[in-house]
Amino acid sequence: MSKYETPDYDVVMKEDEYEIRKYVDFFIVEYENIQDPEIRNGFGSLFNYISSDNKEDEKISMTVPVIQEVANKKKTMAFVVPEKYRNQIPEPNNPNLKVKKFDEGLFASIQYSGFSNESKELKMQEKLEQWVEKKGYQKQSNYMMASYNAPLVPPMFRRNEIWVRVNIS
């Protein structure tokens, strides 16, 4: 599927374009900066971090997806930490980057291709939200946008997803 490491998950249920996935916990390095509310410097800051701008001066392999979230009108962008660093994650030099644990759990997801934009993301989020409500699942988080591709990947080969943590019981 990809030459990049991605977090482990099992597909618990699939229905049309929707999935319920069980993710195991993993770590992320998250960019949040109140001086940069549109996270314009998010990807560059995360790229610098994996390019050795960290306390250990260590180059870190790229992973996917890059995860974006809007919470309380604040945007964040996060990089998934490779599994090999799980017990010793290089500390960021950039004060806008923080290491966080992404707790295991169930996530409803919908996948789409092409270039992503705010309009398409909102449309897919609404579709996922309607499906979650129809199934009677309880939403447990904000919606997240997961991007899996480098900028030069042609639109028809791009993979984007919207995720939301859910309780299905």
C-alpha cells in the first residue's frame, strides 16, 4: 500500500465507503501555535523535526498519515512517530511541537481520493457524521483529516480520510 510506516489497526466493520477501525495506541508529534491559527508552518515544522531538528539531532523516517484536527477553533497538525522510537522519542527543539500519545480505540472513517480542500473535507465529514448517527454510535472526539500522500502524487492516486473516535456499544 505505502512505502511509509502507518499506525496499526484492524477493520472491525466495513459498510460501503465507511469503516470502523480499532487502532492500537501510537505516538504523535503535534504542531500547535496560536500565532499560526491556519497551521501554515505546521508541515514545515514537522518536516524539520524529522530532518533532525530535535534534541537528539536524529533523522527520523517519514510516516503516514499526517493528521489535522480542529478543536475549539484551533487547528493542529501531527506526524505519527515511527514504532522504533516508541520508548525513546526524540524531543522536539521547536516549542510549538509536542509529543503526545494517541490512545487506542475505535474510529469511524471514510476515505476519498483527489486533492483535499476545506469544502471536500466538510462534505466528507458530514457524510461520516450522518452515518455515525444513523448507526447509533456515539462520537467521542473531534473529526480529524488524515493525509497519506506527498504533494506530487497525482489526484487519482491520493488517499485522504476523515476519522472520528466512536463508542459503538
